[in-house]
Amino acid sequence: MKRFILPKKIKFPGGFVIKVVEVDLTNDEDANWSYDMQGNGIIQLRKGMTQGQQRYYLSHEMTHAVIDWHHYMIAEGGTQ
């Protein structure tokens, strides 16, 4: 299997941009997704995860991101 490299940025159509960062999360969280209605989002992953955990939590948070991107495209029609 190829080595997994965590992306730093993911661009969706319509100007929706997601940053991916590794941080020290609190409250026993492993990952977090947030965005604004200007087309900017961030996925935060807990530092020190294995590659398997990174893949799992990134794909989980990307699912939330796709749903919010869909809502953004309907509500805002994209910005770019």
C-alpha cells in the first residue's frame, strides 16, 4: 500500500476551500470540522495519530464537509 500523506488543503468547486491541520485537541476529541458561509473550512486532527487513524478521521470529517459544501452551493451558489 502507498504511504498516506495528509493533505494540507482541499479545494472544492465554487470556491470552497478546506485546510487540514494537526493540533492538540481537548475534550477527548480526535477530529473536528468547522466552516463559515464564505467558503472556508478547517479539519482539525489530533496530533500523534497513526496513519490509519488519520485516514479514518479525515474521511469521516470529509463526509461532513461534503454535506456542508452542498448546502453552501445551494445557499450561496459558490463565490468563485
